[in-house]
Amino acid sequence: MTLKIEQVELRVVELPLVEPFETSFGREEVRPCILLQVRGDGLSGWGECVAGAGPWYAYETIETAWHILKDFLLPLTLGKALEHPTEIARGWRRVRGHPMAKAGLESALWDLWARSRGISLREALGGVKDRVESGISLGIQPSLDELFKRVEDALEQGYRRVKLKIKPGWDLKVLEAVRERFGEIPLMADANAAYTLNDLPTLKALDGFGLMMLEQPFRYDDLVDHAELQRQLQTPVCLDESVKSPDDARQALKLGSCRILNIKPGRVGGPSAAREIHDLCVQRGVPVWCGGMLETGIGRAHNVALASLSGFTLPNDLSASRRYYPQDLVEPPFELNPDGTLSVPSGPGLGVEVVEERVERATVRREVFP
Ligand code: OSB
Ligand code: MG
């Protein structure tokens, strides 16, 4: 049974967030992203590309991803036999970088491939869990009171850990206040590359707060300074932005740049690369968790399936649909179980239904190849 990749549809959708999401690199009220639909043999697979409107989190943007997909990745993909998604992705190695563009297309191929075999993405990827642990990522707030409300609400709903976005000026006093108010809750901080080694005194002071980890304090592609920081810090450093490939992960572990890894398939080049990094970390005894990019239900279903692999032992940035969007693009939407987990869908492919009429309504650009 060989499945031919006959057609790919690209579109940009824009979904309003339930509330603005602010990090050290910017503030978003609407999440734009590229959705991909790959067709073959009367079946179709959905993927999501996490590149944003501007080069703030990473250098890729919707425009660069569209260009790389249209002019380079699709010509290397259309008309090919889909023996396995990893096989197709290997054919893209000539294209340097652009992991988000690659990840979007590869994820759609995984959905198509899994559907063609009548298996779930979890099964396709080798996942073992029925439920994945849910954490919540809270953006920078206008005031401490606003933040307290968000934390209280998250704990009440059952989220298994709280991640606070920090930046210079919104760090020590915030963590101190949250600790004082909420006690020993599972807590971590994400700096999104807002610090440098000059901030060492501030970062060392973070050791006093018993954080599960400090995510990406330094520059988006740094490994060396993170290694120096990790040597001087008790709190585990977790890398996000700096790890864009399995090679980056290997080098980060070799240098001691972190003790924990955030794996986002959208950032590291796709599900195959994400799994490779997972396997490497399991081998080295490094705990991992699945990060998020405010994905719609399509990207979330892909991430939840990945997080069902055995090495994802820490709570993930995988929250309920309604934490992100008033109306998600999939049915049923992802909901938080009372035990603070999301259930891993078990139906074929994504295991959730993409509501095409909602996708249509959110679409601002579209092109079909060929
Ligand atoms: O750094 O993890 C990050 C969202 C957009 C860009 C970067 C990040 C994030 C988040 C949100 O923290 C995580 C989520 O999707 O729940
Ligand atoms: Mg992060």
C-alpha cells in the first residue's frame, strides 16, 4: 500500500486569543499561523506551522515559512510516495534551518500517514500514556493583583504547575510575592532570552525561590553562557529557543547548558526531530516536557500525542483549549481533566475533528499546490 502525496493546501488563519499574551519579547492579541492540509488517496492530514507574525521568538515568520514551503519544501514533497513521514523529512535536509516550516509540513504528513493506517498519532509516534500532565504558562500581567488572580484560577482548575513569564523588572519581586501568597506550589519561570551574564546576581537570587526550573534566560541561540550559568546555579536551567535541532540538543547536553529540555516539535524541525531529542534525553537521563506556541487544536493534538512518549515526565505547556481561544478549531476541544491532565485522543490521526467551517472563517490567505 503506497500513498502518494497528491496535493497540499496552505492557509494563514488568525484566531483571537481569550486574552493578550505578553512575554519579554512582545504582546499578542491574535494568533496567526499557517495551517497545512496534505491530501492523498482520498485522505487528508492536518498540520500547523508555529511561525509567528514577526521574528521575535525565532527568526522565522509566517512570510518566510510560506516562502520556504512553497518554493523549496513542497517541490521536494509533492508527487512522492509516503512510505513514512521521517523518510520524506530526510529529503529536506538540503534546506538549511527553517525548522518551523519543516515541522508544519511534517506534522501534516504524520496525520495523513497515521490516518492511512487507521492508527492514532500517539500510536504512530510510539506514545504510551493515555493522559499528559498539564501546566499553564502565564504571561506578564499589568499588575501583581492580576497575576494573583490568574494563578489562583489556574490552581483551582487543577493545573499541575504554573509557569510565569519574567523579564528584567518583572522577576524577583513577582516570584517573591507569588511564593508568599501561594506557598510551595510547583512553579517555574521563563525569561524568553531577556537576560545576559551581566544579570548573574539577579539570576542567582532566583535560587532562593525553589523553582522547578528557569527557562531560556539567555540569547535565543546561546549554549555557552547557559553552560556557565548552569554551573553557578542550583535551579535547573531549561532550554527552549536555543535548541532548534537534535544537534543543538546533543551539544547542549555535552556542554552542560541545561538539565531539562523543553521540546517543541514546531521549533526543532518536526515530530521526527522531536522524537530523536526525546530519545537522546531518555538515554542521558535528562527530563523533558512538551512546550507550546499557543497552538490551535490542530497543533495541540500533535503536541499531546508527542507528550504521550515515556520520557515526558514533567508537566507540559499543554493547557485546555479555552485557556487560549474562545472557540478552538477542533471538536471536541481539549479540556482539563480533574486530575490536571489532558486526555490523549485515540481515534485515527489527530483523533479530533477539524471543524472546516471554523477554519474557513478564520482564513485570511490560501493557496493550493498544485
Ligand atoms: O516561550 O514557551 C514559550 C508561547 C509563545 C511563544 C513562546 C512561548 C510560549 C508559551 C506558551 O509559553 C505555551 C503554551 O502554548 O501554552
Ligand atoms: Mg519558553
